[in-house]
Amino acid sequence: MQHTFHLKAGSMTPAFADLVRKMFGDGELTVVVEHVNADNISQQDQHRSLTALRERFKDAKVDPNIDISKLADEVNL
């Protein structure tokens, strides 16, 4: 079975995940995310931006005991 959803990134809440889970059950899924708004940003500009972002946070340390997924779910409630 295949289904296409068109939605804004902010709509990707735990409720959306539950909807997908209800539709497809507990089996294995392949999820493809495609950005549909053409911002006319070149790949070189995207690369520069991501490289700068990596450099900015290169020394960031994340406690391995923190459940980042749980924190993200709480933010999206």
C-alpha cells in the first residue's frame, strides 16, 4: 500500500505518526520526504549554509542519557 501526504512540516506531530501507524500497522515502512517549495537556493548555497551550521555547533555536546525524540515530541504537543 502507498499513500501520499501533502502537509506543512509543522503538522508532523505525534498525532500524525499515530495516523500513519493506524493506516499501515506495525510493519516496516519507507519514508520519503521531499521539499516542495522551490526556494531557488543553489546546492552550493545550501552546502555553505550547512557547513557554517556544522562549524557553529562543532563543540556541542549532547548527554547520551537524554531522549531527544521524547523532547521533540513534547515540543510538538
